[in-house]
Amino acid sequence: MKLILRLLVSAAIAFILAQVLTGVHVDSYGTAIWFAIVLGILNALLRPLLILFTLPLTLFTFGLFLFIINTIIVLLASDWVKGFDIDSFGWGLLFSLLLTLITSMLFKEEDRQRKQRSE
């Protein structure tokens, strides 16, 4: 249930960001839900591999290269979801940063509680 809620909240944030950022376009909220699902799958499967393969570069840039990895994953998800378009790498970077920041702030308390339960 929490996973579905997270996906719906992420989709809502992506939909709102697409309305605010002129370089990000989404056809409907349903499209934003599909985008959130694809993004979640890519983050679960592809992101760890990209981090592993680019570890030296990530260490050399003191972790800043992780922003580039996030942007690549967001752009890949937008390519796979018809009706969700990002105009350029710059818009993808800004969208990725804002999406990560907002979702992190919203789910911070839930993540903290889950961490306490696991200890």
C-alpha cells in the first residue's frame, strides 16, 4: 500500500512540475503515473548498476555525478513513456533535482520511522 501511495505522490509531483517547468510536458495525470512507475523500475534496476560502473567518477566529483545519473534515468523514463517529454538535458537536470528534493522532503518522516523499526 505504501508503494502505491509513493508512486501516486511521485506522479502528482511530476505532474505539477511539468505544469511549472516550461521544458517538461505531460499529457495527463495518467501519463504521470506511468512515468512514476517506469522511473521507479529504472531506479530499482538500472541506477545501482550505473552507480557501480561510474564509481570512480562519482568519487572524483565528490558525489556530484549522481545528479547526472539521476538525470539520465529521468530522461530515459521520459523517452519510454509516450506523452511525457523533456526538452533538453538542462530541463531534465532541473526536473530531476526538484523531484528528488520534494519527494525526499515529503517522505523524510516515513523513512525515519521505517529506519527506527528496523533497528
